[in-house]
Amino acid sequence: MGGGGMPEEGGSGKKKKRSLDAVINVVPAIDLLSCCIAFLLFTAVWTQISRLQVAQLGTGAPETETTEQQKQLMVTLAMGERGFNLATSAGTSIDIPSLGRGEKGEIRFDLKSLGDQLKQLKSGFPDASSITVSAEDTVSYGDLVQVIDTCVGSGLAAVSVTGV
Amino acid sequence: MPIVTPGKRPAKRFEKSKILGGKMARGHKATNAELNVVPMVDMMTMLVIFLLQQFSSTGEVLYMQKDIKLPDARHGQMIEIAPVVAISSEQVVVTGVKVADIADLDRDSGYLNIPTLEERLRDEKKRWEFIHKSDPGSKWDGIVNIQADKTVPFRIVKRVMYSCGVAGYFNVNFAALDAGSAAAQQGLPPPAG
């Protein structure tokens, strides 16, 4: 196949063939790319850190505006060594026991069951968007963050944190 | 002195003479070697695209520290620029300045506040007010980032949060590793959902 063939010159055939390949000067492009790479390497952020916004109760912080429907349901999640206790102002109280302790002695919380319960709660009360997490002193920061993450993922985005 | 191409440069009267067997009179070989730069340009373009994807306009708000291992979170938001309270298993640091030892905090556990932390945060707030003095439109939002090791107990975090609230920082952000990047660091696929 001669897909990329040169055009044939008719007529005399003695004309000098001119090259059809244009030479592009790539040096400025390389300069620009080098500068871009240097700048981007300096400003690159390799670890993506996110934030989970929480409010704290009892420190004089301004209260967020809530509608009457939201005020009707107060959801409280107590977490400690025994596990979770999910209670609402509607009268429900659900215990989610912990899964025991891990190899290093840390508490293993049943986050999957908590997520299921919170989603069930959210489907029953679609207007509910706030939850108060009450943690014991021994609960680690890692467990607290994972519980807040589960709450946010279940649709209860306005999380308040308080001690027991 | 003019710049000449490298190579043999005989004296002018020898250049065309046959005294050296005509070696000097031979045609000059081109000394410019042509390099194929297309693969290099391709590679640089790929690098630029990759680095542009990594680019973050907010920059690095929190610096990863050796003694602080952050927990993972899947539903976190983008981090904002605010004072950072770093809590490791040994000390509490505010914007690079140590304000308390964890051992001391455990010793005087009867109190809820941490005076040195409050003082430092009040200084930060005063600085913010001074900077925004001529800008009446800006509103104090009281944001503080708490970056704690995943093993730090809540009794310490609670005291830090209380001190932040007393100093006027009532909008607390807990720092966590984005689950996608955390999985990438450990060589695992990101969690589904």
C-alpha cells in the first residue's frame, strides 16, 4: 500500500522536487513544558486530606438555623466500649454492640450495622439532617472520625460532637 | 573570536595541498547530529497532564507528620485554610508551635480547657482581625482544623475542642485522609460506594 505517497509530478519531470515535510521547531514547546513540569512539581499536593465539619455543644457557638421539621426529631448516638446506642426523640433506642477488641486492644465498632440503621432512620425521617455524637473519653480519634463519616454518608450531615 | 564547528582545522595553506595525501581536502562531515525529540515531547506532555491532575489550588494546608497517622474518610470535603491544631501521641502543636504535652494534659485531667492553646488561638484570631480590619465585609467564621493521630483518645480531643470554642473557634474541622488517596498509598483499590 502506498497510502502516504508523494504526489506525482506530470509534464517535464525535470523540475526539482521540493520536500513536502515542514520542519516544526519544537524547542519552544520543550521549554514551555519544562517550565510547566518544574512549576507543577513544586506545587503538587501528593496527599489528599479532607475535612469533616462538626459543631461542638456547650461552648457558646452560634446555633445553626433549623426548620421546625428538623427540630422535631433529635438523633443522638452514644458511643463507648460497649458499642453504639442510637436514640431519637421519637422514642426509638437501638443498641449496636461492638465486635469485641482487636489485636492491639482497640475497640472494634460495628460501623456497617450503624450505617444500615442510620439509613433506615433517614428513610423514615427524610427531613432529619442533624445528629449528636456523644463519645466516651476512651474512644479514639480514628473511631470518632469513622463514625462521623458514616453519619455524613447516611445523609445526617450536621454532626455535633460532645462528651459523655 | 568566531565560533567554529569542532574538528580538524589545518592551516590555510595545507587545506588544499596534497602534502598529507589529500586528507585535509576531503569533504567535511556534518557535525550536527539530529536528535528525535518527539518521544521526549510526548513524555513531557504526559507528565504535565499527570501533574495538572494532582494540582490543588488551595495548596498544602496540612502537612503530614511522622507521628500523626490520620484516619480515613470517604465523605469528607475539601480542606480550607485555617489554623491547624496538631495532636500527636506526645504533644499538641498549633501552627508549628508546641502548646502542651499530652502527659501534662493527662495529669491535670480535672480541667477542661488548655490555657496555652487558648492563648495561642486568641493570638491567631487577633491577627485575623487586624488583617481584616479594613474589610468590613469579611465575617469571622471561626474555622479551625484539628489534625490528630488516630490513636489519640477523645478526652484529649474534647479538651482541644473546648479550648478552641472558648477562643472563638467554634467551627471545628476534623482532618482525615481521603479514602481514595489512602488506598492508593497502601496499594489498595478504593472502597466501593
